[in-house]
Amino acid sequence: MERFTEDYVLKNLPLIVRDAARPDGGWPCVEKWSSRYLKEHVGHANIRVRAKPQQDGMFGDVGRLGEGCIHLYDFEEVNFGDFLESLDASSPAYYGARLQVQEDLPELVPDMPNFYELPWREAFGVPYKGGIIAYFGSGKQSTPLHYDPLENLIFMVQGSKTFLLFHPSDSANLYPSTTNVGTHYSLVPSHRLLSDQTDAEGFELVQNARCLRVTLRQGDMLYLPICWWHAVQGCEGSNVSLHYWFAQSRLKEDYDVYKSYLEVKFAHWVEQLETMDLPGGVMSEGRKEAKEMIEAKLKERQDFSWGS
Ligand SMILES: O=C(O)CCC(=O)C(=O)O
């Protein structure tokens, strides 16, 4: 636990723990959650799911962000039993994303540990007030590139998922949307990123970003540090993951992550300073200084080292 805190959490570096969720280690869901079991226990529930996927199973259209629009997802209310049937389709129709287990599917709560039963919990601040979050995917469903201002422990309960991860200091290469919807989205076409195409026109800087591609299989845990950019895609076949979100530890406030978080803002500021309309197109001395200071700060952070 000390190593986890010191080498990963306080350094804000991701870590995969293989086989962290075992049925005999407090995770009966890994064994129990067949489609039949889920139907019997929560088939009656009504849930709100993401609908109308775009290209390649991508739910959410970041192109909509901006000009006052803050809704990138389409939603539908569906019966959970019907939703489970839809998971067998050859291409995803719905994504049961960001479900709050305690509120939406309370019958499933005994099948997983609570926040306080997780040994890793000591490294973080308070648990997310919405409780444990579940994602039910049909396979090949995707979530666009974004980061969250929360620490995240992700457990793969069924199937597999691939995550593309980028350090917060790569924000300047990832075209952050300036529309703040709590979660911070990138404008990069994520379906292309997920299929290894980094040459989208107008998004050339992505090629300078350092991407870590990891696949989580059943039972694996990913520690996804606060403010790390991530795009996610289900592998072939249905998949279920449980996400435990935490505030960052108070111990961490002096650490890199806090600075990294600010860098995302810095990246916006640099962009704004560059594009701001100024008389005669000149940049005032004050603005020049601000831009240089911000750029120096961003440069300082290029030299982090990856976790193993
Ligand atoms: O699994 C997914 O599709 C997205 C998960 C995610 O974005 C998160 O846990 O922050």
C-alpha cells in the first residue's frame, strides 16, 4: 500500500493490477453477473443509457460542444432487461454508461466491495458522493477523449476494454474544448485515435502527444490518476466495469497533479492569448510575458517519467 501511494498516487502515474478483483476476494460479481442473473435481479429497473452512436461505436459528439451547447450525448430511458437483450446486437445501440449502482441498480450492491473495503482507498480523499459507478457495454462501444477532476479505480468485471491514456502535461497537444461541462473533453476525433490514426486534419499536434495504450481484462484494476486524459473502447463482446471515484488526497495538493491540472487551464490561456483580437495584431508586453511564463511552465513538465 505504501508503494502504491508513494510510487503511483503521489506521482500521479497510472498502474494496472492484474487479477485484483477475484470472486473469493470480495468480488462475487466477477463470477455471478451472467446475463441471466442480471435479468433476474435487475431486469425490472429503468435506466438512462447513452444512445445514437456515431462512427465506430463512439457515443457522444464533441463537435457539438461550444456556442452554449453542453450536451454531447443523446440519452434514452430503457428497461434494463431490454437493454441486456440489446447487448447481443452486432453493433452497439446503447451504452449503459455512468450508472450509479446504489441508486439505479441497488440489488447489485452486495456483489461488490464498498469504498471502505478497498485497501487502495487509503491513498485518496473522500469517495464520490454518487457512489460506485457501473458501465455496461455491448462490445466495441467507445467514450471520447476527456479527463475528470477525480481519482479513479477501475475494475473490469466482465469482458475487456482498451484505454488510451495521456499525461495531463500533453493537454496542449490534445485540443481541449473550452466548454466546461464538469468533465473536460478533447475536440480530437477519438474514433480515429482509438484505431491508431493520429493524422486527422486540423489536429496535427496529437502526433506530439505520448500515448499509453492498455487493455484491461476480467479481474484487472486500473488506477487512472486525476486529470489524465483517456479515451475508452470495449473489445469484442459485452463488458462491464465498476469505477470507484475519489477526491484527491490532501497530501497530494503539493504534488505534480495539482500543477498538471492548472496546466490544462494554461493551455487554454495560451490559445486565448494567441487568438485574441488585438489592435494591429500586436501582442501587448503584458500578454507576451504571460504567454512566456505559461509556456515555460508547460515545458517544465515535459520531463516526467512513466510508471511501470
Ligand atoms: O469506460 C468508459 O467507457 C469510460 C470510463 C470513464 O471515462 C471514466 O471512468 O472516467
